[in-house]
Amino acid sequence: MDEAKILVVDDEQDLCEIVQFNLESEGYTVDTANSAEEALEMDLSKYNLLLLDVMMGKMSGFKMASVLRKDPKTKGIPIIFITAKDSENDTLTGFTLGADDYISKPFSIRELVARVKVVLRRTLLKDSEGALEVLSYEDLHIFLVEKKVRLHNEIIKLTKKEFEILQLFIENQGRVFSRDEILERVWKGEAYVLDRTIDVNITRLRKKIGEYGKNIVTRLGYGYCFEVN
């Protein structure tokens, strides 16, 4: 993971330099660009992760991401959006474009580094294995191909939605998801899904995964998170 290459695209040069310095201190190779147009002139296929500011000059980070997702050479590159805007609509737009994470300004460098590590750990593991087949947290294991969950040495039965919620949480440990984000990721546009439906599924999931149920915490006013001890 230390050899990962990261591109930071933001029209605030000072911010680019701060992020670059701190990520390089973690062992990453980091380049910067001060506009989407400048970044698109570069060979983006060599990067393992892009940090894109949403609000930039003529071309926004969302527009740049849309361009990247249409190019076979760049469509699979992970993206973390960075923005001063934090509305749920903006967040959903980002995830619709295939974002791997979304962080709002002002943010702490410690939080940014932690999110970068989570995304790179997940994506680089996929690259090295061809396809990630098992997700784990301690003695809780998700078998992605078989669609099974094992708690200690016992297979537990989950519904399709419970399985997908748990997968989302384990893939993004420590990240808070709003109800709308969970709807977008798990229900994927299904009509007439109530907030209560999400709450019920998470309540059932907590009971089924034993002592790890306490790791699924409610952040009042924000959503749900799989908290790491």
C-alpha cells in the first residue's frame, strides 16, 4: 500500500500542498493539479486514488469524475470527493458517479489520511487478488461469492438486504452513512422505501451478528456507522 500513487485535484494550492505533504509522510507518492482541466492533461491511469474537489473553476469535480467513468482506462480508479458542500443531495450525486468516499471541508488531516487508507486497502486488495472474496472484522466473515456470513464457526442466515448492509459497513469501517446513502447503495432506486425500513433491517442485523451488533452504532442526526474498537 505504501507504493500507492495519489493525485490531489483542488483549486486551493495551499490545501493541495498540505494534503500532499501529509500523505507523502505516510509513504504515498502524491501529485497535485489545481484544476480538472490540468488533471485531464495528465496520465491518470497510473494513479491508485484521486482526491477531487467538487467546486472548481470551469469544470467541477463531479464533471471530471463523469469524464473519467466513461474512459475504460480510468473508470476503475477510486475517487474521494472533497468539498465545502455537505448536503445529502451532493453526497448522493457523488456516490451515483461511483465515488468511494466523500469528505467535507473543513476536515482534519488525520481523518483524511484514515479514509485514504481504508479506500486503498480495499481497492489494492482487490487488485492483488483479482477479486476480493472475503471481508472480515475480527471473527465476523463475509463470503462475497457464496453470499454467506460466518460468525465464529457458525453460518448465520441474513436476508439479501441485511447482507448488503453488513457488506457496506464492513467495507467502510468507521464511516457514517446517512439513511439516504444506505438507500442509494442497498435499495438502489427502489420506490417507496421508508426510513423505517432501514431501521428495521439494521435492528434485525444487530441481533443476528451477536456481540458485533454493538459495533453498528447510531449517530443521531447523521446515520449509521460500523464502529471499530
